[in-house]
Amino acid sequence: MDAIKYACLTVVLVFTIIQLLVVYAADNDSDSSSRDYTKYEEMVDIPGGEFTMGTDARNAKDGEGPTHDEKVKPFKISKYPVTNYAFREFVRAKKYKTDAEKYEWSFVFDDFVPEEIKNEIPERIQGAPYWIPVKRAYWRQPEGKGSGIESRMHYPAVHISFQDAKAYCQWKGWRLPTEKEWEFAARGGLKGKTYPWGDKWQKNRLNLWQGKFPKKNTKHDGYHGLAPVDAYPPQNEYGLHDMVGNTWEWTSTRFETAQTSPADDPNSTYVLRGGSYIDSKDGKFNHQLRVSTRMSNTADAGSDNLGFRCAQSVGTKKTGKLPEDTRSKPSKPEVKEIKEGETVKQKRPNPADLRGKKKPTSNKKKEAKSEL
């Protein structure tokens, strides 16, 4: 009898321990279903007004300067970049396939690609061999087959093209911010400052590359690649996160060298803002991270540091209508359902941190020039 009683007590004790472990795991697992990821979809009211846009810094690039006066109407903008969780809700609702999925590959930074996969990929970009065109890399598989987002629901969705970003915002009844709105929001009400928080550089306020690029990232900011959208404190007085660093963000504004091609042409180029995790404090490599940082890329571009956030006009119900902006005349995105197994014509999107039309090269292809 004692043996049976002992065995029963043992079973009860083991069961209790298992229950406690399950509860503990649920409380501490960053991907727990009980976590409220919808909080990352919050919008912030931006008052609008006049401001000085751009920079007069001597190392201004990609049209950052000279400074000029601009004005924006009141609007709302996402407090955080769009997360994997939020983008997954869109994909499930619309049965949407991103450009990276249609092309069946996207660019992934070298450090995050397994050696066996690198050895199978002969193509590289001249001047930027650290961008690897990985098969089946897209928002749900950021590093290609075998990778996932299960523990990264609060990370920014990446491998997102301009068309993908616009389609998501339209689905939400929102829109992409214009470039003027984006910079006005990033400045947080400050005038003529270098960073969203002021003129003095502050450590651990953003995700960037620290160390010798591209060989070593010291990770003094806590991350090697992407960081969660709430990894750092708000960057300005508006309470906005990740306006500078972590991921480049699409705007609805076409690049100044406006093409004659229609706005929905994948070769049309749009302005990206904010810089990413491979950019630098001083601009010695890639882009210098500051509130005026900008570049352009084609509408079908995709890479593991390309994301976005949405905006909304004030005084209206949810709307995808853009405010007046002579440099921003995008057409409405077409949200299509792509049937399983349907073949789509292959194209070559461009990685972020490269300007203009760039294509990976092989021994059989003419090498393309790249600009960092």
C-alpha cells in the first residue's frame, strides 16, 4: 500500500511540475499566444506644420540636401514599423503573395546565410558581395528555407516591396506616408536636429552596424541583424520607434529623378527613409544614420532590411487617399490572389542600400555597378 501511495504522490508531483513549467513557459515565451501583438499597430497623432527638411551636411547623399522649408497637414503615423504578426494577418485575410514569393527569391545579408546555401549561389553583386540572392527567402522565411518568424512576431516584416507595403496599408484603410510626412514625424517637433532625439549621439537608441563592415558587428547595441520593433526606447517626443535604424521604410514619394514610367511599373523608384541595421554612425560605410537619411529603390525591390509603416489622413475615416504632394502620385495597388502552383514571370528586385537598377552577377552575366 505504501508503494502504491508513493507512486500516486509521485505522479501528482510530476504532473504539478509539468503544469508549472507550462505556465512559466507561456509567461516567458516571446511568441506566446497570450501576448498582445496588436499593440504594435497603434497610430500616433502628428500635429502637422512647417519645418525645415533635409540637411546641409557636407556628406549629404541621395538628395538629403540642401535644406528647404516644407509644410504638412495633421496626420497619423504608425508608432512602430509593421510587424510580422500584423503582416501575417493581412496575408491570411487576402491570401496575398509578396513580390519576393512571386520571384521565388530575395536578398539576405551574408552573415545570416548558411555556408551550404552560399556555396550553391554563384551570383553576387559587384561591390556588394554580402547581399546573397537566396531562394525562397521572403517575409515568413527571412533567411530562406528552414528559417521562420515563430519567435519574431514583434520584429519588423522584411523582404517587403513598395507594392507589398502599399497593398497592406490599403487593406487597413491607411496609406504609406509621404516623404515629407515621414521626416516631419521623425523629427518629433525638434527643429534642425541631426537625430530624432536631438544633436548629440546617444548609444542604445537604435539598431545599426558597429564594428568593421561587413566582417564584424560588435553588437554593442544588443543585436547583430534585425531587432524587435520595441527593442529601444521611443526615439522622439512623438513616441515613435525605429524611425532611424533597423529597417529602411518605404514612402509614397517617387524619387526626384522621376521617370516617365507609370507609378505601378516595378521599375519606378520610390524614396526610402531611416536607414537600417547595416548602416553606420558616421557614414564611413553604407549610409550615415540621421533624421535626413534617404535613398531610393525600385518598386519591386526586396531584402532583409526593407520594411515600412503606414499613415492616415486626419479628419477622415480610414482612407488610402494621399495628401497633395507633387512628388508623390502612386496608383492604387492591385491585391491579387495567386493560386498555388501558378507561375509568375521572374524579375530581379534590388537589395536595400543600393541605388538604381542593380542585378546580381554570375560568370555568364555582365557585372552591374553598385553604389553604397
